[in-house]
Amino acid sequence: MEKFTLRMMSQLQLTLSLALVLLLAPMGSLRLSADNATNSPDGNTATATASGNAYIHGYTGFTFPLNVGPFKRVQVTPFNANASDVGIDYNNDPLTAHVSVNIYPAKGPLQAHYQQCRDQVAQVHPDAKLVEEKPVTLNKAGATYNGYSALFTFQGKFAADTEQQLLTKLIVFQYGDYFVTYRVSYTGDNRAANEKLIDDFIQNLDWPPPTPATPLATPSTTPLATPPAPSTTP
């Protein structure tokens, strides 16, 4: 539990404060274990592909290009020695939204893990208010994935010196034996436009095909019931 708490707090703090940090200091180079690795333009170690430098999570096949729409990859953070647990961060320009995608080995049921992640937000930001919580679905590579989403609002600094309304959203899915979480933070100004940018990012970031070990299932319709594993569509 202690390891989980430290990793969760590190990921949340990166998501909620990286935008400001990026303006104050350059990112240091991160060394990751990867075959045919090369230094990518953002200063991180990434796997070279024919289409340019992209970071590939070797355990799942998730690929993170330098750019996803208006978002640019700004950091790759390993949370363990073999980089099975990683966080990949993106910012748009001009900076109004930050997206962190985290992939790590699944331990325990998805719903219980989501609730742990949700509760960690309150620990990192005690003033955060939960304004929305719901089950969600995502269609990727011919499969439907069911997960959970929570939206919080709080006052804070986001690439600026003044306090303002910020929103942070947590979305948790499971891909085979790995959890996939999106942690996004954005300003309350032009909220609708920022949320459209974030929705487009999630849709435009490709997932690999479902793993062979993934059992068939149908989407859950019960609010906050444990979502089944992804199902392959005919």
C-alpha cells in the first residue's frame, strides 16, 4: 500500500503541477530500458519508429508519438526499474491543458483501484471538490473497454502566478493485465474548448489490439459496478 500511495501521489503531482514546472526549468533526460533506443527531441529516451521518435511501452505495445493533435509529449517518467510502470505527459500550446497517461501492472479489481485513485486526489489536494463521477466506455482497436471517471474542481496555479479555477479528471481503464489511467488538468476558462481538446486526445491516441488473454464480455450498465474486461467486436 505504501508503494501504491507514493506512486499515485507522484503521478498526481506531476499531472497537476507539471505545466508550471515546464515553464520554470527544462526537463532532465530520463534513461529507460528499450531496444534500439534513441534520444527523442523532448529529451527523453524513446523507441525509434519508421514514423519518427515514439515511446513504446514494451509490455503492452502502447505507442506514444511526439504529437497527438495539438498536444506535444513533454516527459516520460518510469516509476519502477524495468519501466513496466510509466507515465507519459503531454501539453498543448498555448498551455491550457495537461494530459498524463499512466500504464502499470494491474493489482486487484478495477473498481477498487479506481476508488483508490479517486481518494488520492483528495489527499494531494484537500480542497478539491468531486463534481462528477460516472462509468465510461472507450472503443479502441475493435474492442470496448469499460472504466470509471471522476471530475474535480479546485483553486490553484496553472502555468501562471495567480490562483484560478482548475479542473482535474481521472479516468481509469484496464487493458489485459495492466491499468491505463488518464489524468488531465485544465483551466476553467474556456472549459468547453479544453474538454473538447481532451476528448479528442483520448480518441486520437491509439491503443494496441486487445490481448489474446482478454475474456469476452459485454459493457456494464450498472452505475459504478465493476466493469467487465474488454470485448472484441465482430
